[in-house]
Amino acid sequence: MVKLQLLIKAELENVTELVPASDDFEYFFQVQCNSCHEIHPKVVALNRIEERELSSSRGAANFIWRCGVCKRESSATFDSSPPKPYSEENGGFAPLLIIECRGLEFIGFDPRGIWKCKGTESGTLFPEVDLSEGEWTEYDEKSTLPVNISNIESKWVRA
Ligand SMILES: [Zn+2]
């Protein structure tokens, strides 16, 4: 088993505390088999709530994959701590989440889906930040400032 940590980085204009909007947020990851190093042809979707039974009946996991090439079953389970809101204070990559992997490794992250964030000065809550296009722009009426999120990057490291 290996614990992987997903780090994200983004440019935030007048907003902070960027984090997936709900517990059932679908994370889209690129996944690679540890046995034969095959990369799944598509990004896979998983969330923190849904669990599936392992075929070995040794418990459950949030994600189970049988590799199309070597046929080995691998799985992944989110760490119990909730995702960490991202703020740009340190200007670099910051940890979003940790996931325990057995037999696979995640190698990519597509941030599509609904996130939320807050106005830095105003505290205005933006509950529907759609990052499907990789960029989001709104207007904060309370602070009378434009708000924007862009240049999202991510990387996986060993936790
Ligand atoms: Zn394989």
C-alpha cells in the first residue's frame, strides 16, 4: 500500500479557500497499474462516499480497477480527513487530499466539477465554482471586485 498526496496550485484573484463544493464531489484521476505500468485509457471518476466491495472480500474501497492488460485488481481509498481548502498564501502547491492505493498509482487530476471558495476581503461565499473549463470568473458585489481562478495545476507525491 502506498499513500499518495494530491497537491494543487492555482491563481486566485480576490478569492480564497478553494475546495470541492460537496462530499460527493467526483474526482477525475488518471490511473496507472503498478504491475504492468499500463495507463487506463480514460480518466476514472471516484468520490469519498461511494464504496465497492473488493472481489477478495477483504473489505471495501472507494475505487476498484481490474487492469485491462494484466487483469490484476487494484484499489484506492480516500484518507478520512476532508480535503484541505487551497489559499494562495504561499503561492505554490498545497496538499488537497491523501488517498491510499493498493496496486495502482494516480498520475493525473482533471479538476472538472463544482468547487466553492470565498471572497478574500468580503467573505462572500461562491458555492458553484465550475472549473470544467479550467478557469472561473465572477464578480463580488460586496467587495465590488472581480474574482477569478485560473492556471490550475496539480501533481501527485508520496505522502
Ligand atoms: Zn496491469
